[in-house]
Amino acid sequence: ILGDPLDRRGSPALPGGERFGRVAERTVLIECSHRPACPGCPRLGQGGIDPGAFAQLKELAAESALPPPPVHEGAPLEWRRRARLAVRGRARSPKIGLFAPGSHSVVDIPRCVIHHPRINRVVAGLKQALRETGTPPYREEHHSGLVRYLQVVVERANDRAQVVVICNSSSPEPFEPAAARLIEILGDSLHSLWWNGQPERTNSILGPKWARLAGPETAC
């Protein structure tokens, strides 16, 4: 990805494409099928740090008579191990992703290139579980449906996923059929599964009620 202008398959990149970013004299090309609808990565393909943000960091350091902070670049793909995603749509065709700018319409992102692959696997697994059990996603206009959000944390030690499903309910009982199927689907890749209850009309994602449905209490 870094270096010569090649795409992810190693074929020559087209000059002037919107997916190019500059890192000194190097070109970064990252293909994402969810753009431009998905707002999650405004700097996708751009190396380094945003110049405006870096200027603020330099100014802050100078106030304490410190040198500018060093910038360390990580892997451009599959680095995100924590994600919180909205769940909408219908039981037969759920959507899991981010809200489009200025709206609560979900942009479905099943193949996010910066998510750790385990997160995309959990997304696919939850969709399958909802479809097979007929469990409806949340519908804001009617404050109906069940599954509102999905939170995934991938352990660094063994890449297992701690999964939290936030529901429009006061108890985990309505989600239990889908939970059982999700546990089957994910198998050994699942660290733990949690239910969180958020039955209020609110923009707050997490609610006050919790139940551990499978696995240990903490992730490493």
C-alpha cells in the first residue's frame, strides 16, 4: 500500500484517482467500496497527520517549551480493533454501519477495510442471526424493533471478539434467540457476548442495564 502507486492487488494505479494520498514522495491507495457514502474515514489514503491538527499539537508543545511531538504511522488497513455501529433496516435485510452525515440513515459497511477482520465477521454473524431468528432492528420513527447498536472489541492477545448488543428492551429475553444463534455462528472467535438495555427515546447509545450472556467478564 505504501510506496509505488499500486492498488491492493498490485496492479498499476490510475493517476489522479480520488483514493490517492501523499506521504512525502509516496502514494497511498486504499480501495473502499463504501465510499463516498460512509463518513467514517475522511482522511482515508492520506499519510501522516492532518496539518491543522499537527499545528495545534506543536503550539501546545511550545507552550511548555517542548519539541514538536513525533508522528508514528501504523498500518493503513485492518487496524481498528474497537467499533460501535448502528443497527437499522429490517429483520430480513439488516444494515450495520455508520450514520450518513446529518441523518440517522445507516450506511451499511460489511467490508470496512480499516476494521480488524474479526469486526467484519461479527457484523456478518449478527446479520445472519437476526435474519434467521426474525429479530427486528430498531426503528427510530416508531421507537420499535429491538437491536439498536453493536459494539465490538477485538482482543490483542488472540483476536477474539468481545461483543455488546444494545437493545430496545428492559431485559435480555427478547434478544435471547438471536444471541444463541450468534454464539453458534461465531464459535471460538467469540470472547464474550453482552446484552445492554437502552429502552428510552434518546441519542445515548448505551443504557443502564447489562447482562453477560456468554464468556468471561473482561477482555485483554
